[in-house]
Amino acid sequence: MPMFRVLAASALVLLTLSTQTQAQTSADWSAYDEVFERGANHAAWWEAGWTGIYAASFALNAYQSSEASSRDDRFDARVGVVKSALALGGMLIDRQPHQAALVEYERLKARGELSGVQALGLELAQAERERRGFDARISSLVVNSLAGAVIAADGRERDGAVNFATGMLVSELQIWTQPNQASSAINRFQPARLSVGPVTLNGEYALLVSPQQIGAAWRY
């Protein structure tokens, strides 16, 4: 009888662990769906919006460079044409990684490769962090510094400083409005329910992202 009780208890523990694993795997897919799908949708709107902004800025500066009534305004507009062209080119060349990540995620999900999805999520989170890091600001710092210096060399130091500050502000807005769904999934617990026969446990799950791994955790 004691041996039977031990075997029964062991079987119950194994069943509970198996059920927890299945429930966690289901939660994993749901959480990953949100990260990759929302990220790709955000990236599409972000790219369309900022491309449109820089295209409109380029067109306006191109017009002002020859049609503005003031010589200073025409000069500043020519500087603006160069800045807008560089920014527009950057938008067309340096695309967000989220749409490509979604395509790869769907492929991995269809094959049930959760470990591959976890690695992909970590890679995407790392890319998001890099796109908000100092290196992402270097090109903007160089372009806006040169633009401000050119205007200052024209004898208008204050206008050069304003041009530099405005350009850096726009660059910061562009950086901080980028998608960050994978990064923000760190330790973000969501309600979940685990059922084992007649027993129901209310708990929470979250994606966990670190420099070493990406996965999911369950707590109750």
C-alpha cells in the first residue's frame, strides 16, 4: 500500500508538470503572437509616417530654396534639402527588422519550433535596443552638427544653433517612436489560468528577455 501511494503521488506530480508545460507552451505562442504581430504592424506605420514626413520636408525645402523671399531663408532651405534627402534615404535603406521577423516567426510557429522562436525574439529585442543606443544617434549628430555649422559660418550663429537643436529633437522623436514590443515584453506578466482535473490555478505568465535567453515564466 505505501508503495502504491508513492507511485500514485509520483504519477500526479508528473501529470501536473506535463499539464503546466502544455499550458505554458500555449501561453508562449499567444505572447509571441502579440510581440511579433504588433511589432510588425507598428513598424509599418512608423516607416510610412516618417517617410512621409521627410518626403514632405524635402519637397517644402526644395520649393523654398528657390522661391523664398529672403536670401537667408533660401540658404537655410538648401541646407534643409540636404538634411531631408539624407533622412529620407536612411528611411528607405535602413528598414525596421520587425516585418522580416514576423515572416520568420510564422514559419517557425508552423513547424512548432519554440526554441527557434525564442532565439528570434531575443534577436529582435537586441535589434530594438541597438536602434535606441548611442550608435543610432551618431549619424544624426554628424549631419545636424554640419548643418548648424554651415549656417553659423554664414554669419548666423543663433540660427545655426536652432537648426542643430531642432534637427536633434526630430531625430530623438524618430528614435523613441520606433517599435519596442520585444523589449517591453521583459517581465510583463499577464493573467492566465491552469487547470489540472478538478483543480484550477489562477496565475500569470510573462516573456523573459535577457542577454542570454528569451523564454516564458509562470507564477501563481
